[in-house]
Amino acid sequence: MPELPEVETILQSMKSVLEGQTLSSIDVNRLDLRLPFPSGLSTIPLHQPIIRLRRRAKYILIDFQHDWTILIHLGMSGRLFINHAGENLPPRKHEHLVLWTGNKCRIALVDPRRFGMVCLFQTKKEGQQPQLAHLGIEPLSSHFTVQALAEALATTRMPIKNALLDQRRIVGLGNIYVCEALFKAHIHPQRAANSLDKKEMKRLHGFIVEILQAAIAAGGSTLRDYVHTDGQPGAFQNLHLVYGREGECCPICLTKGRSVPVQRITQSSRSTFFCPHCQKNPHK
């Protein structure tokens, strides 16, 4: 599933071609994805200037001048492709939605597994939109301070890995980036979330921000389906230190003359990767 860095990468590409433009037509090629396509999607947004594109958690939001917003979530396998006027259009299966701008730019939503969604709502009612109503803090916003992280984790003894994936606490991190941040912060993924001391909390906060920024700079992580809007893969998967590296030597231990393999455990049906030496669990 595309996480915050992947969605942010896609968003930036879309902003450059959509902001300030109008949509001349919208092709809806099936009745539904995870949810039915909303009635009015192919007519209401047409010929309204697009005033901005933004991201909330893993959702892309397209705001129109007359108080309407399109919400796009890519689900597990969704991709967005941009083709400019005059470009050769490669054949693609599973194009379920196509946006056409007034200057002939084409934005296509491809979703083979159809776990994504598209919604249309009045912008002023965003707070009532069920997908957005209960989301936590944005980890790249100015509101995401060490104190805000501590408060988000203070009320739960669930494992820190699970708490960081809880979108009601902090949004957009995803399995890859939580594994990487916990590794760099030397925090065991099974630690109780509210057991971290101030130094650990500060360290974790810093690495969450650092890793997300680095992943965005690298264009995200391509493991299976995710690609940029031009079809090119991301590059951050080449910089993963522990994620997907079960059995390989921990890169930190290796620099200190130790040969400690990265381990994989399962938490809430997700794979967790960590170094048992660098990330000791003090409560075991």
C-alpha cells in the first residue's frame, strides 16, 4: 500500500499539472472500487478552477473553487498516471477513472485489485467525511512535536509498532517507515508504547521525520505496485536498513564487528523487521 512518502510524491506531480486548471471531462469506467463511484463525479467538478491539491494522511484531496473536493485513496494496488497532450499513450488495463484537463492533460487511476476509493463532497463538510473525521496528527506538520508524539502514545500499552500504525494517533507512517524509524531509534517493536522515556521519545520523533523526508526525496519505496506518475519506480527501497532484510546482517552491528542477523516477527498480521541486539526489549 502506498504510504505517506509515496502519496506525497504522487501529489507533487499532480499539483504541477492540475492546480489552476479546470477539468473538461471525467471518464468513470466502472460502477465502483471499494465503494461505488459517487453520483455527480463526472459532472459536478467540471469547468471549476482547481484551487489546490493537498494530502491528508494517505488521501489525495483536490479542491475546486465552488466548494467541492474529490478524495482519492489508492488502496493496495492503485496507481495514478499522468500523460501530457501529444504523448503516446501506452496500453493499460484497469483504468477505472480518467480526469481530462482543459489543456489536454490526462490523469488515469489504475487499480487492479480495486481496494482504492474516490469520494466527492462539499469542502465545507470535510470534517464530516468518515474517511477524514478521526485521523491523527500529520508527522511532517509543525504540530508534530516531541510532546505531541508523547501525548499520542501516552494512553496505550499496545506495542509501539502497532501504536505508530494507528491512524487515529499518527497518520501515514506505514509498516516500512515504522520498522526503519524504530530501528534507527534503537527501540524494540514490542515495547509498550507508553514505556518510552523522554530521550527515547525525542530520538524516535527525530528519526520518524528524518526517514519520511528521506523517503520523499527518494521518490518513495517501490516493492510491488507503486510507481511515480510517469511509471518510474521509487528508490528508497534501496536504502532500507532492516525492512525486508530478514537474515541479513544488521548494518549497524556490522560496522562494530558483530554479525547479528535481522529478525522478522509478526505483529497484527504484519511483518516486523528489527535487530535483536540494537533494539533490545528491556521488559523481557
